Amino acid sequence: MPIHLSTAQPDFETRFAGMLSMKREDAADVNDAVAAIIAEVRGRGNAALVDLTARFDRLSLTPASLAFSKAEITEHTAKVAPEDRAALAMAASRIRAYHARQMPEDMRWTDPEGATLGWRWTPVSAAGLYVPGGQASYPSSVLMNAIPARVAGVERLVICVPTPDGVVNPLVLLAAELAGVDEIYRIGGAQAIAAMAYGTETIRAVDKITGPGNAYVAAAKRHVFGRVGIDMIAGPSEVLIIAEGAQNPEWLALDLLAQAEHDADAQSILITPDADLARAVEAEVERLLPGLPRAAVAGASWRDYGTIILTRDLEEAAALSDRIAPEHLELCVDDPEALAQKTRHAGAIFLGGWTPEAVGDYVSGPNHVLPTARSARFSSGLSVMDFLKRTTLARLTPAALAAIGPAAVRLAASEGLSAHGLSVSARLAVLNEDQG
Amino acid sequence: MPIHLSTAQPDFETRFAGMLSMKREDAADVNDAVAAIIAEVRGRGNAALVDLTARFDRLSLTPASLAFSKAEITEHTAKVAPEDRAALAMAASRIRAYHARQMPEDMRWTDPEGATLGWRWTPVSAAGLYVPGGQASYPSSVLMNAIPARVAGVERLVICVPTPDGVVNPLVLLAAELAGVDEIYRIGGAQAIAAMAYGTETIRAVDKITGPGNAYVAAAKRHVFGRVGIDMIAGPSEVLIIAEGAQNPEWLALDLLAQAEHDADAQSILITPDADLARAVEAEVERLLPGLPRAAVAGASWRDYGTIILTRDLEEAAALSDRIAPEHLELCVDDPEALAQKTRHAGAIFLGGWTPEAVGDYVSGPNHVLPTARSARFSSGLSVMDFLKRTTLARLTPAALAAIGPAAVRLAASEGLSAHGLSVSARLAVLNEDQG
């Protein structure tokens, strides 16, 4: 049974705080194992990758077969049904169009003192994308990670995807092809992260690594952070739906279950001022759950973390949503735009009953890699910006240095940094001589 | 003696790689101590802060005196010399003007299928800024961290600055006042980071923590990351100067020394195709070093990490610079704009001989919190963006769902996520009924 809360309960604050601080993830401590794997790859390169892939993926590789060849990729992708290919192509095209609008502009201006200031954006040179193997090997995630990198202008784009027992997901290869990936390696786990961060004889190191993975992959990403950039370490997924009266309870139930079927640690939350709707949605969840192929997973998530909160009105619902800062926020209400204005912290907002969160996972265009575990309070989903960096620019004329340099000399003195001051005053001295 | 390299050396690649991989920082392992301090603050709140401040800062506080009062702040800032106040005010105003231009815009558009897409930016609600005590208590860093937060629209801005033995830096308080900081606490170390991340009876928790600090502060920031956002963990500072013939050797020497005086782990690098200039600059460094108040620090940095590299030409210099990806890049050449176009990875670029890096530390306007240790390959300096987050928006009409929904259903099926597919197809079914 899901958690039932109502803001009318006298102990609501305590219960809500308990729900907020619920730990949904028991990250296994795999740091020692991961450190050993990374050291092995750094020390032995390709040979380590071959050994580790034999051990973990029961797959016999050679340095030459670490990468998929063009011919192999074509052979696999040829198996994809035309309807799947068309769906993936539509998704790729919509994701590309959305992310193309995110490209930021360079700026340059000259201020009244004569200082020319600004910044410019340049892409990361090489990026590596991790794709899990097995059940969670999602072609949609390939598109969501690789397309922003390509739009940003990353020159070299690498994928590592394990193929346990040699099983290849043709849709993953097709997604990589559609996204314009340059190299695909059939390695996984911490060894793949190590190979991308440090390089081997055949895999050149990259500058940034993104993509989801299991506890080993997450620990390896933390481990190599600093050596390369990484994206966020994602926690279990979550959806929060704010709904009112006229909405279709079956649709809402399916949206809650779509989140729950991801993972037993996923969380689905319904907040509504309408007790009848809450009851109807819960009944629909119970009715639909047993028919799902992933009923065991979805049922565990709904039983352990599913939450229904009754509020006085929509304003109160919006305020609670902000305290949760959900990854996905569905506003299934008559005026979703007005309600969106009343919330501030969410990874992605889905406005109105015709925008189920699942379209956002695949084809609407925005990225589906979003901040979890309340981190939408301070972070954003994956975007083109994750594959760009900003360099600030400054150019002073002698007159500009004469105008602002003395303040720098003064501040350097107050901070006890005399060479800082001298580096400015030596130039000012030459200026003064020239004028003398 | 600094490291001398030349691209004409047959073993240059090996030597350069050795220089690149030189470890300049021996981070003490303080994780256990930090974990204990954080646990103590979480468990005992204010009482822990009072005890830890007595122990580490030899300062007796009460919960009521954790914060500076308005009257105390005024009393301290009144002591600041008018010239220092004016210099700080100029710096604040220029930093504000630069960062105001960084505010990104919200976007919203409707695509041909009828999907209204976009994103919006919202500020982090509360930010905490750590300011070190003692020697490295820099008012300029207060401005560089606090002003971007204010420009972003952060509602509540908190500073923690330790005052060991009760010694207060009036310029730090003045900088906080100029930047519009709301609360200032006289606590430091891991306990300050814990207080800002988890809150105590009097210090409300924040959502994002930025600012420099010692090994304890850095470890504490890593520890609370996830609970709150953090900025980068900065390594020792570095400058790379590319110079050619006509430049003033004294200026270049002072720019190298300005970097070296920060820290014995700092690194100053000169790259030039002109052997005479290289010799002249090195001689100037030797001449000027002994006269510096911080000669011991600057001398150690120059001796251990200072580097001079001779190249064939400026193109080669630019290529080496990109491999180093320096925090600060000074282009002291005749055509710095052209050379800037040939480089890609740097935190900040200072164009031409009249733009010493020290003006960037204080008054030019761009942020002085910049990526170190080659991380400019994949990350950027502090900016307004660090205090904002992006929420993606999507709103479909029934027609838009009819157009793109079937592709989502297809992809959900290929990923084995049936509730995802049902959440879309249940809506499509209603649409088809309506039309039937």
C-alpha cells in the first residue's frame, strides 16, 4: 500500500519530512573493487580489458575486436524493423531540434573604461558515453546523451556498451549511428570508465564521460572525476503528478506506473486536492498493476514508495512539490501554465493531461537525463552546455589599465599579494613615464 | 631552478608528458576527521559549532553570537580606509556589470506537430559561501562568489568565515555588504560546511555551497555533495604566458611571480619561440624574487614547478597550451586576438601585454574562480549559471500526441517498458474514439 498523507493531518509536517528523507537507494560499497579495476586498466591497458570482459561478460575479445567494426554495425542495424527505425529516427530528429536551440552565444563588448570583455564557448574535444548492457540498455539514452554532444560540436564521440555473453542490442547500435557516434567498444563496467578516462593502446582517452550505469559504473565515474568531467550520478527516477478533478484516473494511474516500472527504488507521487480523484487513481493502479509484464518491479516501487498527498488546494500542492523538487513534474490540471508559475524546482515539467511523461522519455525533444533525489533544487538536466565550456576574455588598453589598475594595486596590497600589485604598477609606471 | 624544455629536444614529448603529469598537490586524507565533524554538527547542531569553534579557532561563542550582528558589521567596516572601500566598490560594480550579461533567457516555441517546448531558468533558493580565515581570507573572493549568486536572483545568501582567535578581516565584511550578503557566521572548517548543508537551530540549510578552503573544507564539500550542490574543488592556481619578442621581460617576470606567490604548489609557465626573451624573463624573475615579501612561497613554486618552454613558433606554443589547458592564459604577443583563435582550452584569456592577470583577480569583471589542473578541457569558471537551474517544459495538444505518440509507444515496447507505452496509447485510444 502506498503512503497516504493529507495536509489536514495534525502531524503532517513530521510525516512529510519522513517521506522526504526516505532513503530509496542502498548503494553497495564497491569502491575497493572499482579502484582495483581502474588500476588494472591503467597498468595493463587492452590486456586488462580483454581479461575483465572475459570475467564479467563471459565474452572472449582481442584488442582488435574491442571495437565494433563498421561491417558488424551494419550487420546488426540491418536487423532493426522499419517501424523501430522510423520511431528512433523521429526521436533523434526531435531531440536534435530541441538541443540545437540550447547553443549559447559568444559575447564581446567594450566598456566605458576601454576594457574589452566577454567570453566564448568551445566544445569539449572528446566525449565518452556509457551505455548499460542487458535489460537497461536503452537506445533512447544513447540519443539523449550523444545528440547534445554532437550539437555542441564535440569532435570525437565514443560509446562503451557491454555485450554480456555476446548479446548485442541492434537498436543501441542504430541509435549510435543516428546520433553520429564515432567509435563503439563492447566493454562495460568500471573497466570501460577507466579506459575512457585514461586511455589504452587502442582507446584514446576522452575529456568528459556521461551516461547511466550500475553501482560499479557510478563509483568509477566518481573515481575518475577531476581527471575527466562527468555528468551527474543519477539516483532512482521519480515522478510527481499534481492533478485536479476532471482528469482521467486511468491515465494518471498509468503515468504513476510508468515511473514505478523503471525500478523497485523509483517513486511515484500523486498530489491532489480532490479525495475522490485520489481514490479513483489508486483503484486504477490496483486494477492495472497485475497486467503489467513488469508488475513485480512496479508493484514493489508503488508499495514501498508510492505516495498520495491530499491538499487543501493547488497552491498548497505546488508548495509541497517545490519542497520535493521532483525529477519529473506532471501538471494534470485545467490551467497548467498558471500552476507552473507557482512552482520553481523541477527537472522537467509536463503541462496538461495530453503530455504524459513517457513522451518526454522518447520523442518530445527535451533531455530525459534529469536531476533526481531533490537535486533539481540546484542542478539541471543534461544539455548542450554539458559538452561546452566557457573561456572568459579580457583585453585592456593602456588607458583602461590606467583607469582600473590602481584599484587592483590597492586590493592586492590589502590581501598581502605584492607581486600582484607590482605586475600592475610596473605597467602603470611605464605609462606615467610616457606621459611625463 | 625552473624546468627548461624545448620542442627541439629529441625527448621533448617524454619531458612534456612528465611536466603535465607532475602532481602538485598532496591532499592530506582528512576524510575520517571530516565525517566525524559532519556527524557531530548533524547530531548536536549549534552546540557542536560552539565546541568545534572553541577547539579549532580558540574562540568562545554562544548560539546567539554565531552570527555577526548588524552593529558588529558596521563597527568593523567603519575601520576600512576610504581608498580600500573605493577600490572594493569599483571591483564590485565591475564584477556585477560583467555577470549581469550572463543571465540566460527563457525559451518557448511551438513546433510544426503542435508541441509547445522550451525551458525556463530559476535561481537556487539559498546559497552558502565559504570564506577561509587568516592569510587566505580574500575580500575579492567574497565578491567573486557572492555577486554572481545575487545577479542570479538567489534569495538568501549566507557566508561562513572563521575568525581564529577572534581576528576579523573588516574588508571581508565590507565585501559581503557590497555584494548584498544576508547572514554572516563566524564559523569555519568542515563544521561550517556541515552547518550550511544540514542546518542547525539557528542556521537554515542552503541548497548550494561555493567557495575555496583548505583540505578539510574541500573534503567536507565532497562529503555533502548531492545533499547540496557545490562548485568545483579548486587545485593550486596556475598561469601560462605565451610571449614573443617585443614584450617587457620585467612585466612577464612579475606576472609569473604573481602566480607563484599564491602558494608553493602554484605553477607559472612561460612558452615562447624567443630564446633571448626566455633568458631575459628568467633573469628578471631571479632579480625580483628576493625583494618580494612572499619570496619563500614564490621561490618554492618557481623552483619546483616553474617552467619555460621554447617552441619553433607561436602556433606550436598555442598547441602546447591547449594540451595544458591552463587556468589563466596570458597572450603577450603582437596579435593576441589571432593567437586566441588558435587555442581552445583555458579558463580565462588575458589578451595583450596591458592585461596582466592580476587585474583579472580583482577588477576587470570576469570571475576569478576558474578551472585548475587541466579541467578547463571540460569545465568553466564560476558564473551566474552556477546559481541557476534549467527546467525543461513540454505541452502537447491532442494532435501533437497523435503525431508523435505512436513513436513513443514503439520505442517503449522495444525497451520493454509497457506502462510507458500504455500511458501514451490509453490517451491515443480516447482520441481515436472521439474521432470515430
